[in-house]
Amino acid sequence: MGGHFSTFSLDENGDWNNLTKQKNSSADISPTAGQMPRLLGLAQASKIYRNVEGIDTTKFSVEGNEIAWGTIGNASTSEGLFFETINAAGVLQVPMVISVWDDEYGISVHAKYQTTKENISEILSGFQREKNSKGYEILRVKGWDYVALMETYQEAAKIARAEHVPVLIHVNELTQPQGHSTSWFTRTV
Ligand SMILES: Cc1ncc(C[n+]2csc(CCOP(=O)(O)OP(=O)(O)O)c2C)c(N)n1
Ligand SMILES: [Mg+2]
């Protein structure tokens, strides 16, 4: 879809930009959840740059300190690509921060028709890391609580960047200001 935003990785001559000096956004794609495997790959890149000895990080990484941020709507978490990616990132322990924006709906279909218990972070709670087992840090925050959102995202960044642990942020109590067909041009579909 032509309206999807992305940043340039190459300069006008086709050479790599210094990606460590810019914020990087990979182009979104229309099938919801289609961004998930790519998000995993971007996160894994940081891990490789941090851990593979002798690898040339020039223009791509500063000691694997990069985080891959991704977002997905609540209804789209029903797709297979979402579950596969969540599991793989937990296994690989990569710096992936995935936000689930939960307005309780997928277009006009309520969560009770598509998400067990109507609560994605509750059903994924088994992925939570514990003292002796690796997993995720799962954070929950209300979409209207601006201060809590800032704190939550800073905490998520710290965990992912320092420890290379994946983080799931479940943002709920969101509204849908307009109907799907009036708002879809400006967002990922
Ligand atoms: C694989 C796929 N199936 C169906 C659609 C059509 N579609 C676009 S948005 C959407 C609902 C998404 O709901 P949700 O993930 O909760 O995001 P929200 O719009 O509520 O933020 C659907 C079914 C699509 N884009 N891709
Ligand atoms: Mg939704």
C-alpha cells in the first residue's frame, strides 16, 4: 500500500546510510500481523551484532544496542504469525518490544468473538519470565494514562536494550474515535 511510511536505508547513490545515526522505520504492509516475522528478524539482528565476534557493525549497530519496536491491533493477535513470532522471540531472547493496542474491536467485531478470555496478555501470561526461566517481560498500561505510558515505554526500552529480553506491552482502555472505513487511510491496515 503506497501510503505506508518508511525511512531510507540507502543514499541517492545506493550506498548504505549510517543506520546508527537515524531512527529506522521499515515499510508497513497491509496484511495485519504480517509485520511480526520481520520484527523478529530486526530484533535478532541486534543480538547477532552484539554476540557474533568479528562481525562488521559499521553503519548498522552500536554493540547490539538497538531495539526493534512493533505494534499490532488486538484483533490481529489472533493470527498465526503473531503467535509464531511471540514464541520464537521468547526462545531467541531478542530485543523486541511489541505493543498490542487493544480497543476491544477488530473493525466492528468485539474481542469476545476472537480472543480467548478477551485478554491477550492474560492468555500469554505463561510467557512471563521468572527467576529461573527465560521468557518475556509483560507490561500492562491504560491507553489514556499518558504518564504511565511514558514510564512503561522507558522501562520496556531499558529491559530490551540492556538484557535482550523481549517485552510485550498490552495497552488497553483505548477508544475507536471513528469507524474503520473513515480512519484506515492513516494507519496500518
Ligand atoms: C490478514 C488480514 N486479514 C484481514 C484484513 C482486513 N483488516 C484490516 S484492519 C482489520 C481489523 C484489525 O483490528 P485490530 O487488529 O484490532 O486493529 P484496530 O483497527 O482495532 O486498531 C482487518 C480485519 C487485513 N488487513 N489483513
Ligand atoms: Mg482493535
